[in-house]
Amino acid sequence: MATRLYSTQLKTLSGVANHPGSRSIEETGARPAPHTGTHQLAIEEPLEIRLEYWTNGMLQRKSVSITMRTPGHDLELAAGFLFTEGIIAGWNDIKNIRACGPVVEGQDFQNIVRVEVHPTVSVKTATMDRNFYTTSSCGICGKTSIEALKIHNHFGQNIKNLPSPSVTQNMLFSLPGRMTAQQQLFQQTGGCHASGLFDEQGTLLCLREDVGRHNALDKVLGWALINNHLPLHHHVVLVSGRASFELMQKSSMGGIPFLAAVGAPSTLAVKVAQEFNMTLVGFLDHQRMTVYHDSGRIQEHQAPQSKEKLGPTTRNTGRPVHHAVENSDRRFPGPST
């Protein structure tokens, strides 16, 4: 088997415009003959989110999160995180937000974002008392139940009464290609996730990439928050990889009624879709998809409401899908060629 040995010397690829979230590294090894070359790697650095808020006339300072992220759109990431965690209620709660701390050696970014909340805003300190340490692999683990999500989720509660957006199957089949075409960091590195926000016509409104799938979605929601686009009741979000509870949580907090993923959902993700009447699609590509929960938002096919009963089932591909939702595991063929 070929062996790849990576040197510690970093250099820029000649003639290639590097994505700001990527870095080039020299490679030596054998495949099978000795060779040298360069690889583009996605940058992974810690970002600390510090919050300044007032309690009983006293200024408080607290570090609420340290997350491993790809630098870029850090203010969106911080704002989106604070919003999706229920710490702030909206953009108007923020008085000032800025990057601070030393500039990373040899780079043009900083690893701290300081967020100052207006003195009149009552910050939910109980929410901040949880341990907000995230990684690119698992996100924030074991911190939020569906019941807690219902308490703090105003936009998500409103989804229950919303039939929109209404989208066609062909539009959904087009989304992965539209998102992939804009994933510059992934094209250079192959090592990052993406979240894309689309309108009902399939127009890509915002795309963000990051080594952490939860960070990519926080950046999208932070963009919407800063630009006063919330709630996103008429939009679809597409995520790379699997659909986890955390991604469903964040989407519902932003009022997004429709989440599609190129991978599979978890059982808890499906339960969130059922509880908040969200449409959840998995295994989406240019010709097929599996619908795990729908509320009449996908045109041409209207399935009965999903039941909470879980059990193994099989898609028409013949591959087993464990814990798929009974009566809602629909596999649609793509457009004819």
C-alpha cells in the first residue's frame, strides 16, 4: 500500500489561488515510486466565543464556547451559535461583535470573537451554564432534549402551522449539484462540510463551508440573523453528510421547515422533524432521495403522516436502513434522462 509522508514545510501552490480556509502542505512518499507534491488542507483552528452581558447592573464576562472551526465568517459563526443556543433572541440583542486576540502567526485571522449584549437584554444564564465545548466530529454532545428545544424555540413552534415552502422533486434533485458547484474549499481540500440555504425556486442564497458541519450551519444562520432574514419559513437548507439532532435543532431555531441531507438522519433527528412538523429528506442526490417525514411540502407526492414507531426497513435499493420511520421511508426516482 502506498505511504504518504507529510513534511512540516508549508508552501503556496504555484499558480493556484488558495481558498482563505485552506493551506498547502508538501508531500513526499511512494505511490509506489518516491515523489513529491503538494496537498491543500482545510484549516482547523479553535474559536473562543466570549460574551459580555449585564446582570443586576454589573458587567459580566463569560467564555461560552470553544469550537474547532475553519477560519472565515467568524462573526456569523458566533452570532449564529448564540442564537441557535437560545442565548440571544435576535440581532437587536447584540450591541457590538468583533474579532479580538492575537493574529495567528502567518495568517490573517484571530481565534477569539467578543460579543457585547445590550444592557437592557436579559441573557439566559442557565443556558450558558451548560458545557459548550464542540468538535468537528460530534458537535455539542448530550446537551439539549426535545422538550428543552420546545421551550426555547419560538420560530420552530410556528413551523407546525406552516405548509410552505412548496417544492418540486426536480428542484430538490438539483440542489446537491448547485451546492457542490459553489463549494470552493471542498474542491481544493476534500476535507470540509457545507450548508446551503435555498429559496423555494432552488436559488442558492447563502453557502458556508467548515470542518464542522454544525459550524457551517451556524454560519448560514448567523448570516440570516445579521441580515434580518429570520425566520426562514420559506426556505430549504441542504447539509453535507448526515442529518443529526443538532442540525435539526439549529434549523428549527431559525424557523427552517425543510432540511435535506446527502446522508442519513439519526433517529433523534427524525423525532425532531415529527415534533416540529419539519420535512426531512436524506440520501439526496441528482436522481433519488429518501423522505423520512413530510408535511405536504413536496409537490406530486403526499404521504400519510409519519408515526413515531421505529424499526428496520429496506429502501428499494436493497440496502437495509435501521431505525427508519415506518410509513415515511419513500424513495423517489429522479428525472428521466
